[in-house]
Amino acid sequence: MDLFSELDAIHREVALDEVEGDTVRVLLRRRYPTAPEDLWSALTEPDRVVRWFLPLHGDLREGGTFQLEGNAGGDILTCTPPRLLRVTFGHETSVVELRLAAEGEDTVLELEHTVPLAMAGSAAGALFVGPGWDGALMGLGLFVRGEAVGDPVAAANSPEVIEFNRGSIDRWVAASEASGAATPEEIEGGRQAALAQFAPEPDA
């Protein structure tokens, strides 16, 4: 895996949206070499999701619920194949929206995760979720290209992916700084928390 090309394939933004009532918005954008219908299938069909992310269970329809095994679950608020999926993620005020758009023979995926400022603390709260989403979008890219092999959960703990996570954290620090909505101290606190979660030092 070319770590730098995988990291650079993702566009990242962090913003504090005061119009929506003090909401921290994390936005990721990445292009995939497949049609929207195929990418939608990879994002929503349990037998495909498990091959690049986590086991997926639930009443998978608009108005239903979902659960990612060992991770978050929530309500399915909007489901418009193959363009728009909007769900709560772990909490009713934590909302993830996936938007798919055809661009030539490719599909551009936008993932937007919004949480109240009170939950995020500051724009540096992006560091609690951004690296995890980077890893998911990277895994999806490997799957779409036919390169994903083995257990994605085990792969997430490999030295190669830990190194990817460190690069991801650096990029989310830069995005948080660019937002102008977090202090240096808040960003450093977020960086340390992200390192502990996504790139822990090996046991001595």
C-alpha cells in the first residue's frame, strides 16, 4: 500500500457551523473508480461491508436501524439509493451523511459527520473521529480496487495501518488548525487522544 497516495486521496475539512446551532462539521471527500450503484452496494450490503469494514446488522431501510459490530449503531434517517444515506451514529445528535455523485466513470463520495459543539468540545473534536473515517475510506478504496484481503479488523492493527493512522492524525491536526475554531491547546489535546486511540505505542 502506498501510504502517501492513500492519505492524499482524501480531502478533509473541519468547520464550526454556528448557523446550525453550534455544530462541529467534519467533511471527507474521496473519488472511487466505480459507478455510484456499485459503491452504494459496497456501503450498504452487509455481505460486502464486512469485507472492508465491520459486520453490519439491523433493519436496513429508511426508518429502520443499523448496528456495526463492536462499533456504533443508530437510526436510518434518509436512504435514497444510490445517492444519499443519512443516519444517526452512536447518539441521536451525532449524524453521518453519505453523498455519492457520478463524475465521469468514477464516483465521488462525501462523508459529513456533524455533532453539537457541546459534544465535540471544539473543532479539535474532529481528531476523535477523522482518523477512523480515513481508515474506513482507505479500506473501501482497497475493496473497490479488488485489493482488500483477509480480516479488516485484524488489518487495522497492522504496523502499516498504524503508520497510515499517524499520517492521518497529522492531516486532521492541519485541518483543525485551518478551521480557526480550536485553540492550540485543544488541538494538541485532540492529537494526543487520537494517537492513543489510533496509533498506540507498542507495549515494551
